[in-house]
Amino acid sequence: MLTVCDPKLVGEGNPNRCLYFDGEDVGKPKAERLCAKAQPDFSQLLLNPVNDVLESIVKDRAGCGESLLPSIAAGRAVPYKTSYLSKS
């Protein structure tokens, strides 16, 4: 399973930057639309959309043994704190 986190909606400029988005996706949740459209290309992998930021996912799953794969989008690194990964 791959969890895709993004709290934002698809904007007017997103279809130009993401092959999975088109004009019909504008105004809809990015994570949901990306997972729905990309899932057929990744049949051996379950894409799990979450309409939230990575930080909240890390906090919710701290200590569960899952791996994180932060991405870099539009030149911005996705921040997360490794302290969320410890069992406190």
C-alpha cells in the first residue's frame, strides 16, 4: 500500500504538471483524484488517498513500522520530523 497525502484541491495549473489530472479534476481533492486515476497503472499496489498533510499521518502512525517516502513537489521539500517516528 502507498498512502498519498495532499490536503489541497486540484488547481487550474495542476493538469499542466501532472499527467493524471485533467480539467474535470479542478476543484476536487488532489490525493483522491490522483489515486483514482493512477490506480490502473499500479495494479500490484494499493494507492490510499489521504486528504491531509504528511505530518498528521506520521503522528497518527508513529511506531507502527511503516516506511515513509516524502516527495519533493514543485521545488518544495515535504517537511517531517523524525521525532514523530519514535515511540514516546
